[in-house]
Amino acid sequence: MKHVRPFTPSLFLSLVHVCLVQANYAPYFFDNGARSTNGNMALLSLSEDTPVGTHVYTLNGTDPEGDPVTYDLTYEAGSRRYFSVDKNLGNVTLIEGLDREKEDEIEVIVSISDGLSTVSEKVRILVMDANDESPEFINTPYIVEVPENTPSSSSIFKIEAVDKDTGSGGSITYFLQNIHANKFTIDRHSGVLRIKSGVTLDYEKSRTHFVVVVAKDGGGKLRGDNKVFSATTTVTINVEDVQDTPPMFIGTPYYGYVYEDTLAGSEVLTVVALDGDRGKPNSIHYCIVNGSEGSFEIGNTTGAISVIKSPNQLRKEVYELKVQASEVSQEGDISEHTFAMVTIRVVDLNNHPPTFYGENGPQNRFELTMYEHPPEGEILRGLKITVNDSDQGANAKFNLRLVGPGGIFRVVPQTVLNEAQVTIIVENSAAIDYEKFKVLTFKLLAIEVNTPEKFSSTADVVIRLLDTNDNVPKFSSDYYIARIPENSPGGSNVVAVTATDPDSGLWGEIKYSIYGTGADLFLIHPSTGIIYTQPWAVLDAEVNSKYNFYVKAEDTDGKYSLAEVFITVLDVNDHSPEFNENIQEKTMIIGSPVKIEAIDQDAEEPNNIVDYSIMQADPANVFDIDQSTGEIKLKSYIRSLDIIHNITKNKDCIWSLVVQAKDRGSPSFSTTAVLKIDITEETLHKGPMAAFLMQTKDNPMKALGVLAGVMGIMVLITIMISTAMFWRNKRSNKIMPVRRIIKKRQIPPSRTVRMEWLKFKRPSNAAEKFVVEDDVKSLHNENSNNNIQVPPMLPSAPLPPPPPALAPRFDAPGWRVPTVSGSLTPKHIIKPPKKKGYNSTHNALVSELKMRFEKRNAAIGAPHI
């Protein structure tokens, strides 16, 4: 027997403790019931007009152990995600628009987790309706056929509209626009369209009615506002003709005559009645009700009344016949009828009315086919008409006339005795137009003149027209204006011209073409009239921006018309501004600007308007540029070279700027250039020599050439004067005093002559600037070239500013122009010699400028250096 170890209580307690330690309870949602805004989203309902991004709910739950919980929303596969959730706070946000009409319930799986356990629940969110749909009519368009005899208040049609909304927003009421102006009414709830009470339809007065029906919903909330939506539709009501109008006789009253020689069976006259219902007219049946006494009969279908006895058998002079005209339906039933009285008089003398004859006997219809627009005065020879009255004398005299469109034809003769050939002559050729009338119908009327009976007869004349090419193609406009950008590729459409020709057949076909000096770059489609550019054409508004040519519309018979085409090539910004040189050198005198210029070859503004700017300068606070003119000048506080030397250590004062020229087109183009500016001061303030020296500063060879020419002229003048004096002394045989010669030797002649030339060529104030100062004259200069350098004084500390009148003495020698006896070479005007006196006065000038800026009078008292 196997030994079983007894189960001790201590072991049991240990196991229970371990199970308690390892146990973990799942988190759970709070269930706060319906209409709660937090919990597990059960029984949540949202209006479909809730804006996206709205906080719609807060998931709320807890963990029994008090551990923090997180939330999540998931959806079944293929479902749209409508909500997002903040995993920590549980805030649920709408991220997709709701539409109840598409989806009225949303299933969402909400979950809560404490990190170890996750609890998920499937909940349904109800989407509540908002009034966001408009009524829609179904089975449109509405076309209703209504017999004209439909009783008033009868329903004739039911209109139906639907609204996908629910509640009041889905309820629809109907009403008509202009209810007082039409003959119909509508039931506001059912949409049944009825004829108004007391109103009848009449095909003969109005065959079609248009009724505008409005469907309006009951309104409802949409995003907080009460909205009412409506829709309209048009119901076309066609009135059907009904046999409700009796026939009507035309040409009343009716009179007929029977003459003594009238044969039995002869037609006396014809009555004509028409069905009053013109939509679907019935045929007419004629009969004589009474008054005939067996002497007359009538054609049942023709209405022709004939005498069936010979005149000598007639017992009365006047017969009053009551004629009935009845409508015969398609089934053969006789319905409506009307009556007319016909008076027939029996006479012994005038017993023959005028009668029309054709080639084969009496005829009351004549037809002719002819081309339109025959010449005026032409006779219609295809009509062979003879008119005859068998009576004699005055009883056989009658008039002829045409009844129909007036002024087109005239009949000859107009008065006939017994018999004549009837001739119809063209009177208005323009009115015989195939495009207006395909068929012209006339009544040829013959009526007696002097008889009391006024016998008459008629014949129909039917003229069928044939078309001719009588119309010229006509453009819709006398000229066409078009615009096309210059960068349009070849083959681009420009404008479409349209011409019409009302002629038929081939005569109405139009072919287009263009010609003229401005048409070289363009083509036209011969049948559509579309004008387009040549495949190889390159438009350039800068070369030519205007084109003008003619377009021709021609039919197959060569008839044509012209229109003028004006094409403007629109400028496109396709050129960049261009400088004359990519690297330019200019000399700037302090106080005077220098100017750059770039040209933009575009044709129109703003593409060719150039703005200037400085792209790069070191230092950047020295120059300003005028955006429009391109003038570059120094900053307003820079009035001398010393200020510039304080800004930079570049002692030669030649700076390079990167300037940009940019047009105002779209897109904009720009060009840059390097500009080298040599900054100097104006020491030769006035006079043509000063201007010339400044202009030739950058071209010393030009200055040397001019100076050499001047010196040559002066030497030539000196030789001529010397020669003249020699010949004068030789003729006078006198010897000049020695003291006078000695006086002449004290001042070298060359210098005297040249200085006088300088004074003669320049104004006095400009010449004074070339005269050596008194202090400088005090120094001995045996060479007389006035190019003495004053020894600079180097103080150990900044000196007080010197008086303004003495300031020029420090560096004036560096800018002195040598006398004529010296040589004016580039080495005397280049800048390195000018710098010798600069360091000696630098500190003094800085102190002077500082004091002047503090006194705010730098612009008035700034000295020239």
C-alpha cells in the first residue's frame, strides 16, 4: 500500500496567498444610462449635422485595483471610421461627417485596458435626422395630355416629390407659382393637379399651358438654424382638341343665279364649311334641308349646289335653300352641324358667270413650278388660263384680280368683255423668295361689273418655287477682334469666324479663306472658319504686335463676302533686362550721382519696366540706388573722402557693386552686373577745363593728346610772335634796352604765355583755383612747376579743427595742376600722390567732422578737401 503524505494547513495557506497575489481584475466601463455623455457610448445618439471635430462623448471607466486605464475605438473591417478617441482622457471626437440617409446606425467597438486586461464592448450609435435634404421630384419631366372638354375641378395629374429627411423635414407640401394667372390648382398634400373650379380648357384659344410647381418640406433644424428647403419643376399641359365646336360656313351670305339657258345639272354655286376644331378636323357632309322643291341638289362632300331642272321648268324666281353642314367623325357618325341660307335667283338674261378654262376645259386650279426671283415684268408663261362669260353685252363684262399676298404679281387684263387670255406678270421679284415661301397660293377672282347679280368665279393659282443661288454668304460681324499671347505654339487657335448662306444644297455650303499682308502667319479651316497660326509661326510682340487681314466666305457659285480680322499679339515677359556691359566702370564725384541703365526688349508695360537694386556691396551702408532711374549716389551723411576712409580701409576708393535690373513682368526676369565706382572729390569746381579733366580722369591718354595739341598751338603762336618781333626790330634798326631784356628774363616767357592762355580760356573764378596760394609762393621753386609737397605735421594727439579757410592747404598740393611748362601726365592725376597728405590731416579732419555733426550744420559748412 502506497504511503500518502498528509496535507498540512500551512501549505494550504501558502497556496491561497500566492493565488491572491497573482489575481488581476479586469477594468470596466461606467454605465451612466441613456443621454449620458460619458460611459461606454451605449445608447448614444448624434444629429447628422454635428460638425466634424466636435467632442461628442467621453469614455469613462475604472479598474478595481485602481490602475490607470486607457481607451480605444475599433471598427469592423470595411467600416468607415467616424470617431477618434484620446486614449488617456477618453474624449471621443467626430472625424467624419454623418449622413443619416446613407447610414443611420454606426457600430463601434469600445475598449478599456489597464495594461494587463482589456474589455471590449460593441455599441451602436444612432444617427439622428437633420433637415439637410431638399425635396426631389420623381418621374420628371411632367408632360400631361388633357382633352379640352375635361370638366372643371377634374384631377389631371399627380405630382410626386420625395424628401429623404424624416419628421417635418421629410413632409412635403405642394403649391403653384402664379396661382392667379393660370387655370390650375394643386392639392398641397397629395400633389394632385386639378383644373380650377369654373374654368374650362379651350384648344382653339390656348393649346399649351406651363405650370410651375413648388415642393416645400416642413422645415427643421440644421446646424442650429431652422431650414426650409424647396424644389421646383414645370408641368407641360398639352390641350387635346375635342370635337366641341360646330362647323362654320365661310363666304356667307351665299347668292346664286340660274339663267334661262342654264343646262340641267349645272353648278350654281359652292358653299364651304370648315370644322371649328382645327386640331383634328372632321370632314364635312352637306345637305339641303328645305327650299329646294326638287329643283336643286348639293354635293355631299363638295358643297356644290347644282340645278337639276332646266330653267323653263322652274316655277319661282327666287329659291331660299337651307343648307346643313354636318361633321362626320372618323367612325362615320354625324355629330355637330350648322345651317346657312343660300339664295338662288332665276334670271332670263344674265345666266352665265365668268368661267376659267385650262387646256382641257373648265378648270379651277392652276399650278406652276418656277425659279425664285424671276425678272420683274416677266410673264408666267407656264400658266395657260382662259376666262369666259357666255352672256352678251354688259352681262359679259367682268373684272379680274388676284387675291393673296399683295404686290407680288398683277393680272392682265383687269377688265374682260366676254373672253380673254389671262396673263400673270411679275411685279416684285424680291418677294418671290424661296427662303421665305416655298409655295405661293393665290385666288384668281372674276366678278361681273354691271350686273345686279355680280356673278363671280374663282380659281386657285399655286406657284411652287425652286431655289437659286441668290444669297451671298454673310458674316456674323463686319470685323473680328482677337488676342493671342506671343508664346502660343504654332497651330494655336486664334478666333472662329462664322458666315451663313440661307440658300439650299450646295449653294448654301461655305468655304473660308484669308488673304492680306497680315495673313502670312495664319491659316483658316475652310469649312469651320477657325483661324489658327501656321505650324511654323513664331509670334513676337516686340517685332509685330498687330496683324490685320481679310477673311473671305465664298459659296460654291463664287459669291462671297469679306470681313476684317484684327489680331493683337499680347506681350509675354520673355526678355530679361540687359546692361550695356556686364562690368562697368564709373567715376563718382562726391555729391553727384552716377547712373546705370538696362534695357528690357519686351513690348509692353509692365514687362519692360525695369527696377534697379544693389545686390551686394561691401560695406553695405555707403550707396543708395534710385529704384526707377538707376541713379547711384552716396548716403546723405557721406560728404567727403575722409568720411569714406573712416568707413573702410580701402584707400584707393574704387569699389565694386553687384547691381540688379529686374523687370515687373510675371514671371519676373532679372540681370546682374558688376559696377566699379571710383570715388573722388570735385576740386575743379567750374569751367570747361575742370569738366574736361574730370571726364578724362579715366582716360589719361585722351588728356595727354589734348594737352599736346594745346602746347603745340602755343609753341606755334610763340614762334609767330618771335618772328614778328624779329622782323620789326630788324626794320627799325633799334636795340632794345638791356634793362628791358633783363626784366624779361626774370619771368620765363614760356610760363608767362601759358598762364595767360589759361586765364583767357577760363572764367576768373575758375582760374583762381589754378593760381598758387600766397603761402606756397613764399617757398623757393627754381623749376617754377608749383608741385611742392608741404611737409606733413604728425601731432601726437588729435588737433583742434583748423579754420575752414586754411583747410585746403593740407592736401591742395596733391591736386595742383602743374603749370604749362610742366607736363600734365597721368602720374600727376592718379590717386597715389593725392594720398601723401591724407595721413597728416586724418585725425584733424575726423575731429572737425565730429564737431560739425554735433552742431547739425554739416550740409552748410562742410569744406571741400
